[in-house]
Amino acid sequence: MEALRQDDPRRFGRFTALARFDEQASAVRYVARDTASGETALVTAARPELAAVPVFSRRFRAEARTAERLAGGWVSPPLETGKAAGTPGDGPEPLWTAAGYVPALPLDEAVGIAGPLPERVVRVLGAGIAETLSRVHATGAALQGLAPGTVLLAADGPRLTAFGPLGAAASAEAGPEDRLSVRLGYLTPEQIAGEEVSAASDLFVLGLLLAYAATGATPFTEGPAEGASRRIAEDEPELDGVPQELRELIASCLAKDPAERPSAGTVAAELALEGAAGLARGGWLPEPLAAAVADQEARVRALEVPAAGGAETPGAYGVPGTDGVPGTDRAPGADGVPGTDGAPGAAGTFDAEEAPGAETAGPGGIEEDRGTTRFLNTGPRPPRNDTPTTQLALPQGVAAPPPPALAPTAQQAPAAPGASAVPGPPAAHSAPAAPGGAPQPGHPYAAPAAPYAAPAAPYAAPGSVPPAGPPHGGPTPYPAAALPAGAGGTGAGGGGPMVSLPLPPAPAPAPDPGASRRTLLTIAAAAVGGLVVGGGAMAALGSGETAAATDDKPAPKPRRTLPGQAPEPRWTYTHPASEAPPLTAAVWQDELLVLTGESQAAAVDLRTGKRRWQRADAAKGQAALAAGTDLVFVASPTEFLWLAPKDGKVVHRVRYTEAFDDLAVGPLAGSSGPVIWFTASHTVTVKAPKPKKGKKKGKDKQVPEAFFLAYDIVRRKELWRTPVPAGRAPGTPSYRVAAERSADILVRQRSASLTPAEVRAAKRKGSVRSFDQKTGKLLWTKQYGAATPEAATAGDEDGTLYAAVGTDLEAFEADTAKPLWRVEGTEASVYGTPLIAGPLVHTTESSQSVGAVERESGRLVWRRSTEVPAPGNAPAITLSSSEKTLIAADAVQVTAFAADSGERLWKFQDIGAAEPKGATVSAPYRVLTVGKTAIVQRERSFYAFPVA
């Protein structure tokens, strides 16, 4: 952190700026506080000269919206977004967004303090990042926000702070005609080849970050800097320093072919099957990092709101030992650039000749004194006085035609000896070139304890020409000579390949005959030895908009679905945190998603994903059903309810005590059309028999009496009631309808409700009962082979029963128990409940495999793995309404397959409503299908995905 500068905004909505947290290429981050509530926030304010560019403004807002969508888990929820008031001078008011402040260290600073991180720390770090990436990738998008400075290490786990190219940019620069140049701090093999980025690109960068965290160095740093891009594209990564247990996984992330890289969900599961929060529980940071985080928290707590209109003075924030910088010691050697004493070539200052292909600097160049642009260690570290730093080494430039120079602006002069790091008036300043024409290393970024030196040039006023020279956040643009030949472009600095990045669509401008360009965001790959992946990327954003163009939120544009990624949800819904997670979810008439919970029932509109109503009467209800075409039926613990779909109002109610002779109604066994089947019981008194002469009379007994009932929910009428054996205390057995046929229904009793006497009598074999559809009469009870009471069982309308027997799936004639065929399962696995559809029986196994067999012959049609680490329960399987898509859901992910061929279509993961300091979300996924939509639920979160 450092003290506020003279030209820094002082207010961001309800927040008052206290100090600079750090400086990024496209924004400055401030620690700020709401003086009314005492809430501390981390405010990210866009640089005004960049915010004045419409395409930047739209991108900044788009990345802010991404942060809002990802809020929760390892993404701090945004608190407020807007424009700052109280900006000094006549400069434009910057765009800004505020998120809750969490004491944390950037990854690069953490490695600088503690060196290579222990295996457990790397696992928590990677699992947390991968969990968030899986949520992004589920929408068919790529994050492109990973960099050593955008990943923070907090006491309870990692945090992501950048949600697109702007947030992760190594440098950003406003150009003429509303153009914007953004340089990324990393490069992937597909970008070098001129291909589009994808979710797999995020995995490559994740692999680099994990290798860096585990070793303190990047895996592609050996060799000349000018060959960095070739090494990324062709050489194998150097992973000898990575712990053996992590080496294979990180190597797979760094595969050259994007198709060979694992999914984010797979990485998360392999690093921490219990989840990042679970693995981090009890503390995960090494002692030096835990102490640094605690120290940062104490320093932020000690910050005081500066007096209105006051200038920064030494010790202004109430922390001793500072010169305007909270909790820090000033770097020796200068009050200008730290540790340089104004030496030539220091602080990332270059002439245009030293960096061919860059924007030509005006006379005097520009002094880059921003020490917080974060890159990975690529060369020998310079001597340091306090905290470790990392040096950025640049290759020598190769001549290339520079683009037109911009008008020069006055630059800051170094501070006078003995002066504090408070901005002074700008003065012309020219930095001499390094000896021999080779760029000197940019000055190392400072750890939190190092103050900033001389400030940058003041923010540009609206409409002014941006300053010439290097863009914000780093040294001059990097040469592209080391890259293979490819399609170049303006601003690329040479013949580097161009890679497209997604941009929010801009509002259509008025026709402009004089404008032949169009808005675009492209990346020209440029090589720099020793950056995160050995290269930088230059993004040129050109604007063909007229002056009337606005920054209003653009209309959404359908994303291209990436191979293997879930399609973009039609909508998402998050159940309020003030309510308990839903107990059941059901679809009503293709119109409503009806949720029941501990405190109430609620309905969500299936078209929009918006909550329509909630009703406390239906609390703890069982899954909702359609009672005809105009009512929603819910069975609560004490009564049947019929609700109006429009507003949830109770239209009818039938209390069990009145309708069923004081029976205690158990869970529903199944339904078909308007008919539901359920069990119920009550306790009756059995009088003791008359004693023999001379004997005492025995005690009367309280005996449970159970029934199986059929009820019409449209006519609100009981159809029949049949006595059945009572279940385990309190006496109501739990049934499940395994098959419905024209004349009867086949029913299994759940093993947990069997009495001890029934378990002993069954001799580890399960039974199926047949009840007459019209009268409820018990027709027969049969056992099937060696199927146990717990065995998964399902039947079809043709009289075939399918049951799990040992590790196999067997088919039987339901009426005779005659075996028909058997399908062998995978070793040490058991089958789950199969699903019958047309000529196929779809299967699921605890080995995390699903498949299909022919109903008639039992021939295996296909079998595929969900790629979830085994063992575990067999995934629950669901078919889309068209029966074209088979969806498997388990505790880790949702996987969609083509039902006829088994082709794996996509996967989806979401960390749900996990709170980093709370319990890890371990609830399994559940899937409901309606029409061409699959509703995926995990605890509080719901997603509506289009399916075939």
C-alpha cells in the first residue's frame, strides 16, 4: 500500500479512499471505508484516460458484471459500482467498482516472501482457482483473468480479482481515434499459432501459475529471451522442481494441444476432492505468509479517513514509521524511483529505438515508476534491502517500423533528495537509453512494504491526446521478432499472429461514410523472455463509433459454445441465503419450478428464472405435482395442499387427521397422472388376552398398523386402502413404485424402513410386491435372484424387471422371476437405478460410468465414464424430454451424453453457494428436464440449460 496522491479521487460513492492498495495496468485499487457503517472495501478505479475510451468503458463494465455473476466462493461479492465523486482537477471521473476487502497477498508477492510454496498450499490454490474456472467454463466462456497479481492468497483460501483481459493486462494504453491497446502478461501455444482462446487456455495459464507457486520460477525460462515463444509452442516444460504428486497434473495443464488439457472440474477434483475450502480448513498458509496477511489487516484497520481537503503528510494515516505510506519503510536510495537514484535505464524507461514495434515515445519518453505490475521471476534478482522482489528481463529489440508518434506530454521529474513520495508538479523529463541500446530490466515490483516513487503524469482530461511512450502498467511494448510469421496488424509491432478475444457488442453507431474501420479486440502475440508464459500480447481496440456513442449496457450476444463446455444457461436462479436450501424441486406444467424448503415453498418462472411467489403453508412439503391444469399439489407434513400457480394462494386443503382417520402419512411412493400412491400408519391398542384362572392380566400393547393408499389429487378422493406390514418404528413403511403396468403396480420397500424381523426373514434378498391398480389388492410378493433389499430396481410396462445383482445388471420376467439376460458391470462396482426409454435401458454404475443396453437382448450398446474420480455413489441419470440426451448427475459434476451413441456432449460444475469461511458445498447435483430445458440444481443454485 501507499499514501494517496494529490490527483487521486477521495470519494467512491459511500466509500472514502484511505490509501492506494496497488496499481494495475488499467486501474488503480484503493482501500476505502464507508464512514457510516465502518465497512472496508477494495475499490478498483479505471484510469480516467482509459475510461474515456468507449470500448474500454464497455469492457470494464462487462468484466464487472462477470464478477457479479461469479460472486461467492472465491470471488468477493461486489458492493457497489459507479462513478467517483470528488476527483481532483478537471479530469474525467473514473469508472469504479467496490468489493469487500479481504486481507490477502498477491501470488507473486507471496512467492517473493516465502519462496516456493508447499504442496498443500499449491493444492488449495489450484483447487480454488479451478472451482471458479469451472463455473465460468460452464457458460462456454473463458476467463482470461489469471496472472500472478490477480490471484490473492487470503487466510481462508485464494481469491480471484480479475475477470477478463483488462483486469489481467500487463499494460494498457489509450490511442488516437478511440483506440485502446492492451498487453496481456501471458501467452499460450494456441495464441502463438494465431488461434482463438478457449477454456483450455485458462487451464494452460493455471498450469503455469501452479508451477510458479511450487517452484518460484516459470517452466519456460531456460534459454534466450527472444526464443520464448518458440519454447512455449514447442518445448516441454521444466517441472523437475514441482512435487512428484503434482507433476503429472500440471504437465497435463501445459499440454500443447488444448484438447489434451484436463477440464477445470477435473483439476479441482484431483487437487482437493473435498474442495479447496475443506482442504484449507484449519489454516493453509505458511507462517511467513500468515504473518504478512495479518500485518496487512492490522495496517488497514489502522488507516484513518483523511481530513477533507488535507494533503498527505508523513504519518497521515496513523501508522508510525512512514512517510505518507501506511506501515512501510521507505526504500533507500531515492525518493524518486526506489533504489535507482535516477540511474539511466532504470524504472522501465526506454527510448522508442530500444523497443521496436512499440508506440513511439515523444521527446523525453515516459518514466514508469509503477512498481506493482506483476510478472513472474525470469532472471537474477537484484540486491534488495527489505522484502524480496522479482525482476523483469526484456530481450534486445529488433528494428521494426514504429507506428505514428503521439504528441508528447510533460513527464514527472524525480523527487528531490529527502522529499517524500508525494506528487509534485510535472516537469519535462527524459530518460537516457541503456548502454548499448539494450533495454535494462524494468524495476522490480515492490512487495507491500515498499513505497511507490515518483507519481505518473496526471490523468488526461476528456478528449485530450493520451501521453506518448509506454502504456500504463509496464515498459514499452515488446518486440514481436521472436514470433513465427503470422497475420499482423496495426499496433502489433510486427508480424505477430493475431488472436481474437470476445468483446461485449457495442451499440450500433450512426452510419459514418468516413469511417472504414470497425470496433475489434485482437491480440498480436509478442515474445518477452521470462514473463508468465514467456510472452506478452498486444490488444488493439479500434472504435468506429461516433461521438454520440454511449456506454449503455449492450444487448447480449449469444456465445459460441466451446467443445465439451455446457451451453450458456437460459437463466440462473439463486435461492435466497436467508432461507434454508430447498428440500425438493419439481416442474409444474412446463411453467413453474416449485421448490419446497424448511420454512416455505416457492415458485420460479421457468421462462425467466424469476421467483413468482412463496407460501409458508407448504413448508417441508414433498415434491410438487400437477393437479389437473390449474392447480399445484403439495403434500405437506400435516395436509394436502392445492395452490394457485399464479400467486401460490391455497385453494384447497385436506388435513390428514380429517381425511385419513388420524393416519400419519409417509413419503409418496410414486404418481401417474392424477393418482398418487403413498403409505401411512397409525398406532392401535391391542388388548391383552383374558388371563387364565389364577394369572394376572397382561398389559395392552400399542401396535403400529400400516396401509398402502391410492388417492386422486384432481377429484380429491381416496381410491383404495390396503393393509401392509408395518415398517421400522414409528411404523410407516417407505415404498417406491418400480414399475406401472396396465393392471398392477410393482413396489419395492426401501431397506431402511424394513423391521429387523423382516431383514432376518429375507436372508439378504429383496422383495417386490404387486398391487392391483383398481382395488389395491396385494397380488403377489417375489424375490429376484440374489438381488438384495438395497439393490437398485426398475421395471417396464411389458413385464420385465431390471435389478442390480452383485456387480451385474440382470433382467427378469416380473411375474415368474425367470432370468432373461445379464450385463457384467465394471470391477468392484454396483449398478444404480436404470432408466428405461424406448428400445434401450440406460445404466449407471458406482464406477462413475453410464451406458445403454438393448431391452430385448441385454447387448451392451455403449458405456462411458463421467471422468469423475471413483469411488462414489452411482450418478443419478435423467433423460431429456425428447430422449436424445442422457444427463448424469453426482456430487462432483453434471455430464451430458448423446443417449443413442454415448457421445460425451458437455460437463458442468459449480461450487454453488459455498462460503469460504463456512461449510464446503457437498450436496449432489440434481437434474429435472422439461421440454428442451434441463434444470440443474446444486443446493441453492439453479441453471436452465438448453438440451436436445
